[in-house]
Amino acid sequence: MMALNYAILKLFTTIDEGCADTVMDALKGQYSTFTAFKKDAIINALMTAEANGLLEESRFDLDSKDELRVYYRAHEEGAATINSYIKG
């Protein structure tokens, strides 16, 4: 099993876009017991990936609790970089 942050990045090479909730839904089967599998930590990982140029914001909205959800996507160059460094 790969590291959680790697799994988050790899996920974005297989979907059009997603937010922290998308990541949690997709990875909960394998990673829900990890200490870092918390919404705040996943948001931090997504923001870090954006700051490093691997992901970009695609849109935002409010969830049913009126909390902001930021959606990200892996642009072509970011996906290529992710796939070149993270195999599997």
C-alpha cells in the first residue's frame, strides 16, 4: 500500500476533479484507519499539491453545512509528473 499523500495524488490522475470529500470517499476503504485520514489533513495535502504545481483549483461551492469545498484537478503536466514519480 502506498503512502496516503501518494494515493491522494494518484487519485487525481484518474478523476476529472475532486475535493477533500471526494478523496475521503474514494480512499476510505484502504486508509480510514490512518491517523492522517482527517478532512483537515487532506485539505492541507491538496493545498500543498496545488502550491507545488501538481494540482490546480477547478471550482468551489458550499456543502450542505455551508462549508466551502474547493475542487482540484490534475492538469496535463501535473498528472504526467505525478505518474512519473508515483508508480502503481
